Amino acid sequence: MTQFYLMPHPPVMVPSVGEGREKEIQATIDAAQYIKEKIARSNIETIIVITPHGPLFRDAIALMSTDKLSGDLAKFGVPQESLTFNVDVSLCDEILRTAEEYQSSFVGLTEESALRYRIVLELDHGAYVPLSFVADPSIHKIVHLTYGFMSPLALYEAGMVIKKAIMDTDTDVAVIASGDLSHCLTKDGPYPYHPSGANFDRTLMEVLKRGNFVELLNLPPKLISDAGECGLRSLYILAGCMDGCKVSGNVLSYEGPFGVGYGVVEFHCKQGPSIYKELKDKRAQLHESRLNLKNPYTTLARRNLDCFYQQKRELEVTQDLPKELLEHRRGVFVSVKKDGQLRGCIGTFLPTTDCIAQEIINNSLSAALNDPRFPPVQPSELNDLDISVDVLEAPEVCQKEDLDPRRYGVIVSKGYKRGLLLPMLEGIDTVEQQLQIALEKGDIDEFDNYVIERFEVTRYSEVDDE
């Protein structure tokens, strides 16, 4: 027997933390109580919890492979709230073995490896809060997983690995995807308001109600990034655990009184077809469609990467390209993102070639292969990349008060040292932030006498064009 749930993890749910405020999310607490009673009536041996707030890896799912795990809510002012669970070590071992067999990216965190990574093996609040409501430490073992910043398809594949391990060990399991929905629901909440937040939550809850996991894994990237959620990757893994099933979702509750969306969903599964091939085909179709976007800037960058990975050569500049790419010289930055996370960004703030087209060709390859912050992009990742191209205007010397991080990029320089930051970057909202990062990139002390330049860009983005 396997049960599947989505649960949120607000510490305020716990009465000693909430101190009365928990009554404002009583529907969420009632839904958690329903899950607790259902698990108690079943022969559930192990609870697998997938959390956003454990040790995060860019390219792997973290599995805590130790005998016991403890945690408390000291960070939220109540250290007396503590739990200790036995870990289902045999299921952990089988998940890791199956992951190796199917080349799925998991990392098993033992006491020894945790020291190497400087990680503490403990229950984070993303795991602690739902477990405190539905699990009994005297009865249930746990498996603690933290999703990685991987593609939706890779996380779905990880869920398929977990499903096989559960079946092979014949373990009765409840799988909980821990995650809050949009953090941007209200103007008086703890996070900046965004009008897309409520739209994201409505869309997601409807998708989960219908059990449409193809749609789940293909939600618009901009809607996701604007929503500011932390639960979607947990759901990708949970969905993979249900591959081969016809799924429907029973929405037990949804509310967001504190500006953050809290959804509780119980999933019902019947035997059905696998959607894995359809998901793979959709990623390939998206790549093919992006090779023919009306936007010639990102289209050229993607075609160049496709040519390199298929034929081991870069594209040649041809005269059938738009005149604007052939007749003008500009600095160009090419950025590649994967699942909203930067995967590479390389560019030139002044032109180094005869035309914009050649600048894009050169810098798209450099962004994918030569950004020292990241390993080279692999051919298997190409379908998962979102590409943007920034075409730069000539920089001009300015003063700090002339800057605006939404409109202007910035260049700081002192002697041979130089740091550059593009405009319109998520999380860079003030001139002070923009300057600080640019100075760090250029290894320039903030108290040095340095030159400031600003520049404007025209940004072309695949995500914005869809």
C-alpha cells in the first residue's frame, strides 16, 4: 500500500509556535488531522517526506542515510518542540541502488559524507512540520529527501526510481511532498506581492485536482518564477512516484491568510498508462519549436548550440539572417537557465566581431561551455535550457545616483580590474545591491576609487516569447 499527499510546512501550524495564530489556518490543520487518521488506520510502515529545506544540491537529490534523524523548532523560538525518528535504512539503500542502476542523480548523506559537505543531518522544518502532525515516532520510520535544482523530467524520473524501490522492498509507504505554494499572495505578507501568485495557486490546485501531471510538468516558467513557490519540485518527484497510474486529487484544503498559499491534497491512484514517454517527447518538441521562434536572436543562439551538440561545430554566419544581425556591431551577453536557475552566462560589453550574429554564436557557446562557475552543459540538458540574449548599447561614464538596476546595467573598473552586472535581474532591486555584486565580480574594494559606467540593453528571451 502506498499513499500520496501534498502538505505545507508553516511552523505557525504548531500551537507552541503559533500561539493562537494557528487558528487562522484551521482548515490546513484539519486536513493534516485527516491525513494522520488515515495513515493510522493503514498499515503504513514508512513515511517518505520530500522537503525543499534540507541540504540542496544543484544536480542531485539528497537522501539522509543514517539510523536516526532528529529535529526541533528552535529556529522558531520553541526548542522544546523536538522529534526523533528511526530511518528506514533498507529502503534508503534500495533507493540508492536503484538510482545507480537507472543513472538517476541521488546522493546518500551518511555521517561521514555530511562532514565532508559540512551538512548537519537533521529534520528541517519542511520535514518536521508535516511529520509532527501525521507521523508517530514509535510506529513509523522515515525517509528524508531534499529535492535538487534539476529539470522537472529528472525529478519525475527520481520519483519513478523511488516507486520501484518501494515495490521491490514491498514496503507500505506514505509519500509526502512538502511545500508551500506562492509566497506572493498579499501586499502585507512577508514576501513581495505579485499578481501572478494567486493565479499560480489556482492553476496548480486545479491541475492537481485533475491529476494532470503532463500539465504539471509543463506549467509556464514565468508563472512559476513570478509565484515564488517552494513546493513544485517536491510535486515533480511525487508525480513520478505515481507514474503508471490514473490519478485524481482530492483537495482537502487551500488557504493563504498570511500571504503564502497552503494546499493539502490527497491523491487517489488506479492502474493506468505511464506518461513518461509523453513527458520526454514534450521536452524535445519544445526544443524543436524554439529553433523556429520569430525572435532571431535566441533562435540563432539555440540553433548554434544544437549544431554544436549534433555536429561538433558552430554555425556559420549566413546572409539570410535578418539585416539587424548582420549590419550592426554590439556587445552581446547570452544567458542559459535551467529550471529558472542560471546555468551559464558569458558576454562582451563591447563588440569583438564583425556583427551581432557572430557575437551571439561565439558567446552562446561560451555561456554553455566556458562559464567557470558551472560545469559544461551536457547534450542531454539542451531540451531543458531557457536562453536569453542581451544586446548592449555603448556604456557611458556616470555617477552612482544615475543608476537604476531595472533599466541600466553597470560596469565598475579600477585599473585592469572590471566587474559587470546586467540590468533586470531577479533579486537585484537596489543600486546598492547592483554595485556590491559588480564590485565583488571585479574583485574591487568598495572603498577604492573606481569608475562607474552604465549601459542599456535590449533583452530577447525564449520564455517571454512563448
